[in-house]
Amino acid sequence: MKVLMFGWEFPPHISGGLGTACYGLVKGMNHHNQEVIFVVPKLWGDEEPLADFVNASDVRIDYREKRFKKFWKNLTYLEVSSFLVPYLGPEEFKKFTDYAIHDRTDVDESIFSNKFEFSGKYGKNLMEEVSRYALVAAQIARDKNSFDIIHAHDWLAFPAGIAAKEISGKPLVVHVHATEFDRSGETVNQPVYDIERAGMHAADHIVAVSQLTKNIIIRKYGIPASKVTVLHNAVLDASIIKSAYEKKVPEKIVTFLGRITFQKGPEYFVEAAKKVIDRDPNVRFVMAGSGDLLNRMIDRVAELRMATRFHFTGFLKGDDVDHMYAISDVYVMPSVSEPFGIAPLEAVRHNTPVIISKQSGVAEVLRNAIKVDFWDVDSMADAIFALLHYDGISRMFKELGSEELKKLKWEHVAAKLVTVYEKTLAERS
Amino acid sequence: MRTICFYFQVHQPFRLKPYRFFDIGEDHHYWDDFLNRNVIRKVAQKCYLPMNALLLDLIHQYNGKFKVAFSLSGTFLDQMEAYAPDVLESFQKLVATGQVELLNETYTHSLAALKSKEEFHALVKKHQDRIKELFNGYTPKVFRNTELIYSDQIGAMVAELGYEAVLTEGAKHVLGWKSPNYVYSNAIEPKLKVLLKNFLLSDDIAFRFSNKTWADYPLTTEKFVKWINAIPKEEQVLNLFMDYETFGEHQWAETGIFEFMRHLPDAVLNHSNFGFSTPSEVAANAAAVSKIHVPVPISWADEERDLTAWLGNDMQDEAFDRLYELEKLVKDLDDPEIKRDWGYLQTSDHFYYMCTKFFSDGSVHEYFSPYDTPYDAFINFMNVLSDFMLRVKQKKSELQS
């Protein structure tokens, strides 16, 4: 089978989990000898040659094609001066907007210029890039006629998927890694929601990264359950990481590592920490990361008078992330809404027992972890206390967790994906 | 005789280095030696050295008619010894003229007066000993608490230590209709005289001197003398209290601040009936007109002249309470390094950096802070404090075993 796949980023140039998931999936497809044409807005040249890569920035658009003009007309409504930046922390945000300002001046603004230089990032001109990407997709779909099915990852590539389907008449599978409801809670960005919804309705089949995400697709986007298949993410490497880095404090460490934003539920971690410290002062809590709720968390920790037991590290880079996992005795991910959530699996690789919220997709695949409702800070505190004090349970989770990890392979995901393709093609004919 | 009393605060904190969570339990050196040295050297060139030279000239020139007072914090003395022995020598020369008075304070410019009488006494004693040691046996007679923080209670503690007088802010909300240009006495111990800062005329020099949008810009010695001549005849004392860094650092040399000071004594002595006195002379020569009641602590900071620059928000209160909780442990250990670090951590500046009053005085706080935000200041301080607590605990268990 030959798949025309539209993504937005690909390792090593990634800023979020989307690129990593695409990489794993393509690698899994390779394992099953499936051919993939992978299109990204911008190729950097140092990607691993796993697929037939197409750099959208290199594609020449034949503007005499009348149907393209129709697409463009339909898509121009997207060009709102939107500041929406999915999945970016403040550091990255600044970097990318700087990029957009400094590096995009040479771009020919004419709509029907032959080529368009994409940044492939999540900057200020995101909406414009998304719609131009669709135009390029249409051209590619016309040029490369030999593919069987189209696969588009997340809303950024949905317009591209729709355009390719219309030009080629081939079936479309859209892959939902996150929805606007995960990113923004109930205050959704309407243009983004509209694109997501259009993509899901235009698709012949939908892949969701978790049952949780499938439920959102059904409930919030009006899609019948039969049209959605759950394919959980996997891990690229399930080996246990033995770190030489040693803890320098005598107390046990409980860690939150992630963006400090609404979606990740940092406030529940703070409240649970207070309950644990009240019972056992010989614990240190660490909140690692940065985000718009950081200062509020610091204020709350000070207000609860536990700042000598609750530490903030700021944004962690490189080795520090590994060090943090290595010295943690418990890892907590209290996400309010997490389509999947790969971080707890990283913790498991470091032999750290994890507590995850029931509102995360990863809870569906990780059986040997304690699961609590994100809002249930009493249960969270109980669980933290138990993992810190009852060696039996934490040892069990360590052992079983790493066993479980070994089963989460991308080739299994790819095999299931192939059956989804086959079913979709069969339904078509 | 009517008199002007100049008092300058000279203080530099031991600023903390960026201290990360990963350093806790391993790195026990907390101070940013490089930054601290740089600050001392920079301010020495811009302010301490040229201004000390100028004051020495003036003292010689007016032969006993011009005099000033300093409070040199212990953290400043320590850093001066380490990084600027030339500055220390110039201060020693000034004190040797006999026209320069040194005041006592808490060694580490701390807020101990608000929390622990015992620690307050210990830090005052330490400062006293250090002054004696560095300035040829000099013993201060007048007290100036950190940032002019004062209340009736603090005054009573100061009186108990045998001081003749104490300096504080002439805060509007304390004085009401009263004038700061008199000598007052402590409400609990009337024998302790209280000298109040005239903040209008002090701030004309310290803050407004180079402000071009100020209606009275530029400030000249003629203008200043005209203003002091306008003070009602019966008001005897004009207390001009300010940061020493006013000269050359807050107000750059280019503003003309040094020229202003060079010519001020001449203008005052020849065109007004004011002279110059040190705080102890003021206290000895003038009788107190009445008690001054200060039930709630005041200071010279910010528009509010209260403690909110250092204490009051959750971060400041948390840091402050956790630090002083260690008092008994630290004292029981009697370990010189632990004691020194605990003292340096008490320096009020650390709490000042955590202030979140952004709107009115935030820019002043920002100017003095090595941190981007008060949150960064808090995190850094608490990381250091967490390590310090571990050390204390460890030392204690070592002693017990």
C-alpha cells in the first residue's frame, strides 16, 4: 500500500509530541514494508530517510489549474490575523514569532506565486501557512498519482488532506492527536474548531490517539462512533534508562514535569502536595517547567507556607530532564485533558512509579499506574503517600510498568493502521 | 544654633548567585562573588572614592564646621575588606578627622528587630565590635536600624542597649501636623531621643536632583539655602538622611551632584544661620519637644513608609518565617559558617527583591534587584534556604552522635 501523508513537523525539527508520533508511525509502517510519501511544510534535510519526503516549500504550483483557485477562495477565510499557537510554551513562542518576523520578509506575498517558503512552525502566519499548505497538497495530489490513500495529521494538515482528496478522489484518513478542547478548554478558537470539524467530516475514517479523544470527537464534533478507531501511541525505545546522576537531598522527591498551563492541571499537584507535606514533612515536591500559570503556582505555594518543601526549577533542557526523572521517586501527571501524554512513559523508563489522571489517554494503556481524577486531590495525596511509604506497591509498579512499556511498539500501531486503511478502501469500493 | 544633620546609609548586600534546585544538598556557597565584587568596584569608582575624597576636602577646608554621619552595614564592611580595601582606607581617614560620626545598626542590615530581640541584640553587638576593630576603637553612640525601620518597641530595645538617640523617617502619617525639624523622644523610654528625616528636603537631593520634569530643576545651592531659610525660626534641626550612593551612582557625576555638595557648606555657613552637626551632637544639644508615638513600624521605603517593601506578600512572609524558625537551631550549633550564612540571608534586600508592588514603586525595586521578577527572587532564595536547612539538620545530627 502507498500512503500520501501530510504532517506539520518531523524529527529532529519538532516542538511538540506530534512530530515524534509521526516519526514512530512512519517507522512502524517501514517495518511492515508500507510505502509512505510524507509531506511537511518545510524539510531541513537532516530527517531520517524513512519515507519519500516531499518538501512543500519546493512544490511549484500550476496556477492555471482552475480547481486550485476554487480552493484558495474557500480557504482565504482562514487568513485571520490569529495569534494562536498550539502546544508552545512562552520560550518557544517567542522564538517562533521572532522567526516569523525576521525570516519571513523575503516571502513573495502574491497568492499565486510558483513557490511558497513555509516556516513549518507555529508562528504568527500560521493560518496563512495552513491554507497555502492545502494548495500545495492539491498540486502534490495531482502530480503523484500512484498512492492509494491519504492520511492527514491534526488540524494543521486537515485542509491539505481535504484538498488532496478532492483532486485525487482517493479516500482520506484524518489522525487526531489533540483537539482544540484539549488545548483551550471550553474557550475554543473558532477557526481552528471549524477546520477540525471540516476535516473530520470530510474524512472517510478517523484515527484517535485514545478513547478519551474518540469520545470528544463523537460528542463535540458530531461524528458517529463507527467512523472512529482508537490507535494508542507507542514508544520508540522501551529500554530502562540507568542514570548515573544521583540525588543530593535525603528526602524523597515527587515530580511534576510539563508545561505549567491549565491543560496540565498544575494546581491540583500543588494542593495534593500540601496534604502530603502536612502528614510527612520529609518529602520534596518539584514543579519543573514553565508556562502562564507558573507565577500563580509560586504564589499559592508561598501562601500554603511550604516553599522549603516545594521547589520550582523553571524550564528544563537537555540532560536536566533526564536528571529530574532519575531523582524522582514518584511522577505525577494531573492533566485536566490529555489526549495521550507521553511523559509518564518516560518516567517509567527511568523506573519511577507514576500517578496519572483518568483524564489522560495514556491511562488507557498503562495499567500499572495509579489513576486518579485530576480534581481529586485527596486521592492524589493518598497515592503519593502510598508510593512513598509502601515499598511493596512502588516496587511492583516499577517492575510491571517497564514490562508493560515493552508492549507499546509502533509496529503494532502501524499494523492496526494498515487494517484501518484496508477497511476504509474496502468500504469505498 | 540651628543645624543640618547629614546622615548617609552605606550598604551592600551579599547577593545570591543563581542557585538551582539541582544544587540543593551539594553546593553550599550561596553568594555571587563575581557580581558582588563588580558592584562594589563599580560603585567605589563612581561614588565611594570620589565622594569620600570630596568630604575629606570639605572637612579640612571648614575646619570643624562641616561634619557628616555614616552607617556602614556589616555586609558592606565585609565586602569592602574583600574587594575594596582602598575604600575602607578612605573611610578610616574620614573617621580619623573626628568630624565623622559612625552609627550602629544590625550587622547584616537585617529585619531582626521585627522578629527576635535576641538576634537583634547579637547583630548589633557584632556590628559594634566590628566598627571598633576597623576604626581604631570607635564606639557609636547613636543607632540607626535597617532602612530607618522604627517603632516604639524597637526604640525601647535600642534604649535598653544604652544608645542616646535613634534615627528614623519623618513619616507623614506619624507626624500629622508636627514638624520633623525638632528632636523627639521615644514613647516608652523618653531618654532615647528620636531624630526624624525631613523627607522633602532630603529627597530634593536624593531623588529629584536630576529630574528635569521637576518644577524646581535645576537645584542650586542658592535655591536650597533659600528653602532652609524659609523654615520657621523656632525649628532647630534639619535632618538630611539619604543613601550614600546618591552621590555619583543614583545621581551621576554629570548631573552636577558633586559640585552641588562641594559648594553647599559655603552657601549654608555664609548665607543662613544653619551649621552642621552629627546625630550625637544634635541629641546632646537639643531637648526633646515631646514624645513621638509610633505603635506600628515605619521605614523610609516607598510611598507608604511602612514595611511592605520587605514583608506582607505571601512569598516574603513565607521566606521570612522559615528563615527565623531556624534561630534556635543555628544558635545551638554555634558553627561559624552556619552563623555567618544565616546572618547574610537575613539581609533585608533579599525580601525587597520579592516585593510585588509593581505600580508605584516597582521601578525603584527593579532598579535595585538582580532578578527579572519577584518570583525568580523567591525561588532562588528558597532553594538556598532549603540547602541551608539541610546543613543545619546535618550539623545537628553530627553533634548529637
